[in-house]
Amino acid sequence: MRKQAQLEKIEKVIEGLTPREQLKLVEKLAQRLRKTELASKKRHDWNKLYGLGKGLWAKEDAQDYVNRQREERF
């Protein structure tokens, strides 16, 4: 509940800002979130996936397999 009270205080402060100040705040928050999101994204080693599904379509054309899987999803 403490966080809720903090958020309510922040909202009251924001309400006292001019529209221009509110917009500036939103821009700063968006920039901060973008940085956080980019920093938290993990890099994937796509080479680890090489050959992973080769047994799934042993004697079947890969495109036919993919088409069949797509049809089965719906």
C-alpha cells in the first residue's frame, strides 16, 4: 500500500505542473524506459539453434512442414 500512497503523491505533484512540464516529464520517463528496456534485452546466439529442427521433417519438405504447422494452429 505504501507504493500506492507514493504514486498518489506523485500524481498530485504532476497535476500541479503545466502541460509543457508534464510533457517534458513524459519524455524523460519514456527515454528512461527505453534505456532500461534496451539494457535488459538479452542477446541470443542464433548459432545454437542451427540444426535444431532437422529431425522434425526427416523425409518431408521443410516448406510443406511449415505450411502444415500453420494450418494446424488455426
